[in-house]
Amino acid sequence: MAMESFEGFLCGRSGSFNFAHSATTSGSDRSAEFFTVVPTSGTGELTGIHGAGGITVDGEGAHHIWFDYELPTAG
């Protein structure tokens, strides 16, 4: 289990948010993967972000994060 923070730009919006993720690993296998944006953690223009996703690890060991998210309509 890990907690991570993102700070930067997402779809032209500036801010930050936290996300939690975990997975069960056995050698090169990954199962029981869990990834979620921590509710109410969004700041700035990313306030209200929510979503879930995952992490893949390539052959060189680099981690790549993907997620589906929603942001409130800018007003």
C-alpha cells in the first residue's frame, strides 16, 4: 500500500491531489490491484477530482500510472 501526491497540470488545470494504490505481486505477476484518488484531496483547479486507475511496470522496471477521472465543470 502506498500513498502518493500529484502536483502539476492536468488537462490545463493546475493543482494537486493524493492517490492511494496497492497490488499483490508474485515475481512478474500483479493481482488485486487498487488505485483511487483520495476523496476531497484535490486543490486549486483540481478541487473535486475523483477517479480510479492502475499502475503498469514495463520490462525496464519503469512505473506508468493510468487513471480515469472526472473534474467538476469549470465555472
